[in-house]
Amino acid sequence: MRHVILTSCMLFLVLNGCVPHDSTIPASSSIDLPNHFYNKDPQNIVKIISTFRWWEKFHNPSLNLIMEKAFQGNFDLEIAYSRLKQAQAVNEKARAALWPSVDFEASAGRSRHKTGTSTSASTTYKAGLAASYEIDLWRKIASSHKASQFELKATEADLQAAFLTVSAQVAEAFFKAVAAKEKIALTKEIIKSYQRSADLVETRYLNGVVSALDLYQSRQNLLGAEADLPVLEGELETALNALAALTGSFPPMSELKGVNALDEPDFSFAKGMPSDLLMNRPDLKAAFLRIKALDARVAEAVAERFPSFNLLGNIWLEEQDLSRLFDFSAILWSVMASAAQPLFDAGRRKAEVELKMAELKEAVARYRQAVIEAFKEVENSLSAIKSADENHRLLKQRLQAAESSLRMALENYRSGVDTFLPVLEAQSTHARVLIGMVEAKQQRISSRIQLARALGGSWMQAVMQKRFKNE
């Protein structure tokens, strides 16, 4: 009677695909996010959607060329793709475990027998097939395959995240290089202006109109500007080297020739709802898929504690004459079923279940944290756009005031009303504001790049296919 009950229970479990583990993972939509972002968009800007090739909205052909070059040659993308291929291989291995294993076996042996006073020798040749199959009653193998499938999808999302990161890094390095070139050009113009002032002061000094103090002050300003030039040239080299590394090449970057000044960005990105981050951010997709993978690993670890059932089968040919081995005159076969129930493992399997459960809880916490971080990144980027735009607006007004102040200081000095000190201060202020304007434009661009990165998108799929279409 007990055998009948046990067999009935086993059939019930098989027919219902019972998994001895109840999933406890949250739905991605269960994350409690606000209904809107709190930072308002700047006024009078053009809306574009970050799911498209966002960098093209800068309307800079050189940036577009370098971006495509990076997508084709960046080694971080190559590494991420190699990990994807590894995950595909792991998934294939896990899938193969769902099917029976069949091996071809062949052997030859010679034996000698002694019976009484007589001795005889014989040679035996064997060839056949051996098959084995584990009945996945508790869905242990299926759970392993399911986990590898989720990990494969997560690794693909990692590759998309790598493309998103590289696109932002390339844009940042590109505009840093352009900003450095613009600041170098401005500094050279400032040096020329300071040189003219120094020449004027020297002439007046030689004529006995001004004191030596004015002469030293004018030279001090000139030397200060000249000292800034190698620093800016170093910034340019650093940015060019970063671009070269991102594109998988060596400097110089010929694509930057002719690009000498930053354009004014006049756009932002349509940010959508906070919940859109769960669909557009590849890193969040990857984190949630890994929760599912770990949940399947828990099911696999739990199933490992249940009995295992295996079917073994052999079919072979055996002959003493090798030429007759494959005439199928004598086919032998055997079929065997086996079962094994873990009885004592010093708590190893139980500890494995607890380990996977702890890893699952950690992954859930990390996912929730990542969602909050993504929301924070968008808010920070929106705030940065607002402050950068306002800073740029005020700097424009300050530049106009600095230009007027410098003009008046020079006029007063030439007419003998003032010493050179007001000119010195006006020149320094004017130079700082000019360089600050470049940095303000760069900050406006950078804040928009960071917003594009924070919002994610879906453009990466097409770029991935183009990069790896022949692999």
C-alpha cells in the first residue's frame, strides 16, 4: 500500500511540475517611486527623447565620427561582449543537461584461461552505446537552466549598459578636449593683450611717466597668463589621450581638427516618469534579472536535498572476431533505474540553500538601492542643468561688465587719471570671466550628457548588432 501511495505522489508531482520552492522575488513594478521628478525643466528648451542617439542632438559631425569609432574599437565593449558569449556557453551547457547523455564506447581485450592442464587464450571486441538520463522530478536541472537564461539576459543588459557608459565617456572627453582648445586660444589672445599693455607701460616708464611698480605689475600679469598656457595644453593632451583610449586607438585624434570652440547647447531630454527608469535603464534590468536568476538557484539548491532518479541504458555488440563485430548477430542490452536519497552530508546542502537565500535577499536590496540611485542621478542631472544654465546666463552679464570695466581702466591709465593697478585688476577679472564662460558652456553640456546617461534608453540594441554582426 505504501508503494502505491508513494508512486501516486510522485506521479502527481511530475504531472504538476512541482517546484519545492516558492518564489518570493518582488515584481519590478512594486518599487515605490514618486509620481514625478521634483526638479522642473529649464524654460524655453527643445525636448528630445533619450531613447534615440542622443549625442547627435549636439549637431557635431566630429563627435558623431568619434562615437562610431568608439563603438567599433572600444575594449570595454569587447570585454562585455566576451562575457555575453561566456554566458551563452553556460546557458547551452545548462540546457544540454535537460537531455539524455549518450556515449559511444569501444574496447578490445585479450584474456588467458587455465583449466586443469590446458591453457586457452581469447580476444574480445566490444562496441556500443551508453545512455544516462536524470529524471528531473524536482526541477533541479530545469531551475539551473532557468537561472542561466536569466543570467544570459542580464549579461546582455550589461553590454547595453557598457554602450551607454562609453557613449557618455566619449562625449565628456570630446567636449573636454574642445573646451581645452578654446581656452588655449583665449589664453593666447589674453597673452597678446597683456603684451600690448606691458609694452605700453614700458614705453611710459622709459619716458619717466610711470614708476617701476607699474612695469613690474604689467609683467606679472603677462607671466601669469603665460604660465597658464602649458597647464591648458596638458589638459588638452589628457582629453585627447582619453578619447584615443576610448576608441581603442592611439593619439592624435584627427577628428578634432577644425573643432575649436564649444557650441551653446539649446536642448534637454524628455525625462518621462520615474517608473520609466525601470524600462530604460539597462543596469536596472540586469539587476532585476539577476534576482530572478538567484531565485532559480535557490530552487536548484532546495531540489538538491530531494531524492535523485536516474535511468541508465546500454546496448553493445561483442565478438571475438573483429570482422564480425558489426554484423549485429548478437546485440546485448541492459536498462537500469537508480535512486539516491541524501542521508548525511554534515549540513552541506542545507547551508547551500541558506547561502542562496541570503544572496537572493542581498540582490533584492541591491536592486532597490539601484532604483533609488537612478532616481537620484536623474534629479541631480536636472538640478545640474538648471544651475549650469543660470550660471551661464549670469556669466554673460558679468562678461559685459568686465569688458566695460577693462575699457574704462585702460582709458583712465592712458589719460594719467589712475595708476596701472586698476588695469591689472580689470585684466585679471576679464580673463577669469572669459575662461569661466568656456567652463560654463562645458558644464551645460556635461549636465545634459549625465542626464542622458541617467535616463538610459533603447538605442544600444541597434548599435550592438552593428558592432558584433559578424561574430
